Amino acid sequence: MKRLASLLAIISLCFLFACSKQDSFDKNALLQAWQTEVIAPAWQEVAAQGPNLATKVNLFLAQPSNTSLADARAAWRSAARAWGAAEPFVFGEMKSQYIHWAIARSPVNSNSIETSISDTSRTLDSLYMQQQSSYAKSLSAIEYLLFADSSQQLPFSARRAEYLRLAVQTLALEMQKPQDIWENQGEGERFAAAEGYDLGSAISELSNSMINLAQEISRKKLGKPLGKENDGIFMPETVEHPDAHFSLGLLKANFEGLENALLLGTPSLQAYWESETSNEVPTQFAANLQAAISLCESLGEDLQGALQNQPDQVEELYDLSREIYLALSNDMAAVFGITVLPSDNDGD
């Protein structure tokens, strides 16, 4: 009996210690840190890049030259980079209103764009652009107009120039919406206060968004071009942003966004993860993210070129992306008690 009593006492102490460990972490402070130090700055940067892109494109259309075209292309890269870093935070109203599709739906529907430009019976105006599919007016559409072969024929025809102007105007407005929802409409405050969420579901919202992005990186953005998702068929033509040769540039931004979600804020997600587990997964996860970012930097921005010239390094990046996804979907989800939800952002 004494042994049983001692054993029960030990078990009780262990249980109390475990509860104390879990309860000692201030999850409300975590949500507040995410809201103000991580998510709000990401959406502010996206909002700032929309008007910047519109300004540079309008300057190019007013004074078309190789220099003004290069400036417009640089502004597009900045906008795409800002979006890539914010992708881990697509949840709540951003997702339910499909703003992520309006901003970054891919691949481009170039046939629709060219038909709209060539069919002079159609009036190109804001109403017409509103009715266009997101495949024909999002970042991928602007990329096509600024980087595809037709962009070398300067100046643009009047209708091509007008289509581009209207598409950029529409995109700039869409890029304001996440910040407006998060700050002006109060979703950030509701998230930080777990209002309309409970603590667990608020953490789950962001965690699921990170998991879905990591899965998309591994399966679609890297796995599909490498043939990992299509019976070994090598498909370099399926890389994201092929006209701008910016697939790796966006991947780097995605990894940086995941790293920001993990490390930024006081307290941070990594601190919470480490408080809930005794394994080394959070530390290794952070190391894998940094390794992926460094590898993207060494490979450049063009995934198609890297697939041809540095296939071993791309395979290494793919392996890292798999480890990143599995750490989130298996270990983090289990530790936090999260139900992993499927992503609606297949991009196809």
C-alpha cells in the first residue's frame, strides 16, 4: 500500500508539474504579440506595396522605356515578396473573403487577358475589370503583362496599356484589404483578445495557416516541378511566377514569413512550442527554416534555371521543405492539440 501511495503521489506531482508548465505560459500575451509585432506589420507592408506598384506602372505607361519598365518590374517583385512573407497569416476574414485569391491566384490566364485586349467590342473600364477572373488580374496577371515577351514591344498598345493600368489599380485596392480587415475592422484586436475565438482556436487558426502554406511549398511549389507529385514526371514549366523567373524569390519570402511567425514577438511561438514539449523539434524546425532561406539565396530567384543547373540543391531544398511541413503538421499540431484542416488555396 505504501508503494502504491508513493506511486500515486509521484504521478500526482508529475501531473501538477505538467499542468503548471502548460498554465505558466501566457497564451493571451502570445496572441497579443502575434497581433501587434508579427501580423500587423506584414499586412502593413502588403498594403504599402500595392500603391507603390501602381505608381511605378503608371510612370512606365506614361513614359515607356527600358528603365521605367525595369522600375515597374522591381516594384512587382517587391509586391510579390511582401505578399509571400504575409502568406502564413491568411486566415479568418482574409480567407473567408478569398482575398488571397484576389491578390495571388495562379497560374495566369493569359488567353483571357489577350482576348480582352484584342476584342475591341469590349469596353475596358473598372467595372469590366471587376468582372474578370482573379487569374487575369492578380499578381500573376501583372507579372505576365510586365515580364512576358510582349512587354518588350514598347510602347504598349493603347488597350494593353489600359488593361495593365486597370489590373494594377484593382490589385492595389485588394492589397489594402488585409490591413483594413486586421486593423480598421478590428479583426486583429478580436484575435488578440480571443474574441469570437477561444484561446485554442485562435492559436489553431494561425497554426493551420502555417501548416497549409508549408504543405503548398513542399507539394506544389517544389514537389510538382520536381516530379514528386506527378509520378516522377519532371515539370519545370509548373513553377510559380515563370515569366518573372521569381519562383525562388517568392519561396524565400514564404520561408521568411514562417520564420517571422515562429521567432518574432515577445513571447514568441517558438517559446510557446518549447514550453509544451521536451523534444528538439522546435529548435530543428528553426534551423531548417534558416537553412531553406540560405539555400534560396544561394540558388537565386529562378527555380526553372536552378532545376536545370543545380538539381541537387533543389532536391535539398525540397527535403528541407518536407521536414518543415512535417514538423508543423505532426509535432506542433500534436503538441498544441490542433486539428489540421485542409487548404483551399490549391492555386490551380
